[in-house]
Amino acid sequence: MNHPYKKFVQLQIFMMFLTLFLGIIALVKSSVFLALITCFTLALSFAFEGIVELKKKNTFHFGQQLLRALIIVIFVCYLYFK
């Protein structure tokens, strides 16, 4: 039997690997834009983890993960566009 949040867990793991891959490329190429995309994929990973927690009816951890994702997006956008 598949869990109802299995797809979100898979998306979270995929985003973590994509973050690692893009981060390495951003470091090698010294690309600020790729570093920005890397931070966005990290925020998406936190958001997907938050959705899993919401599906488990754990609203406190959902709020924590969503807040982490939001802080990353706001902070990175501020640094990139400043």
C-alpha cells in the first residue's frame, strides 16, 4: 500500500539531489544565477517536506518547514536583487 504522501517525499529527495548537483555546478562555474536557483530548489525541498508533515497532520513542523522555505526565498532574492 502506498502512503498518500509518497510523491511528496520523492519530490523532496529529488530536490535535495538537484540542489546538490546545481550547487556543485554553481561553485565550479562561479555562477551567481545558478547559486540563486540552487537556493530556490533547497527552499522547494523544505516546502515538500512541510507538505509531508501537513499530510501527517503535524502542523507545527509544517509551519517550521514552510517558514524556512520562505526565509530562504526572501533572503536570497534580497541578496540577488540588491
